[in-house]
Amino acid sequence: MKRYITIGRYQYSITLLLIIAIVCPIAFATTYHIWTSKTASIIINEPLQVVDFPQSIRFHPGQNATINIVIANSATINYEVQLDIKLSDTQYQQLYAQVSSKTYTIISGNNTLLAWIAISKDAPPSQQEITIDFLRLA
């Protein structure tokens, strides 16, 4: 069996020609895919943001305070959130404070949420910092 093909005055190996015949289309397809494929970065932003809340709250032991919190929703869909209201002294909060734990529906645009904090009658005077955050549920 002949293992070479003669073209003009040159001899070529049949095995080499078969390899070239198989590899060339694969190389062409790979090169075409690499040159035509494009990539772009994708950024997923948090759609909700607390944009307004009281800078200070004053009340006395035994009273409740109402807090208006504005959350902006930059997305076009609704979300469910729970507020996370914390005093700077967690022990004081555990002993003397209760905060609202309602689930709110946040629609597109600005949403004013009404939350509350209640301090027990036997609470000592205190100066605290309050942190307001949210947990997006859906």
C-alpha cells in the first residue's frame, strides 16, 4: 500500500494530509468562535436604600416613638423587607426596648415606612445611637 501521494514533484504523507484535513476545520472553528465571542461585565446593584430617617429621637421611659423611614427602590419590581432597628447598647435594648418587627412591601420609588420603638417605664435615662437597616426578603 502506498503511503505517499505525489503532487507535482513533491511527495506528501497520507497520514499528514489526513491530520491537516481534520485539524484545519477545528482550528478555524475555534478561531472564529474566539474572535466573534464578546464578553461584558455585569453588575447587580442593591435596589433598596435608606434615604431618610430622623437624626435624633427624644422621648421618656414608658413612651413609644414613631419613626418615619424613607426607603428608595430603584428597581421596577416590589420587594418585601423587614427593618433592623438597633440601639448602640444591645443590653439596654434587650432589657428596656422593643422595636417594630413588621414586614413591609417596597414598591418602585420612595416609600415611607412607619416604625416604632417603645421604652419600658422602668428604663433608666440613656443616650443611645440608633441604627436602622433592612433585610430584603424577596
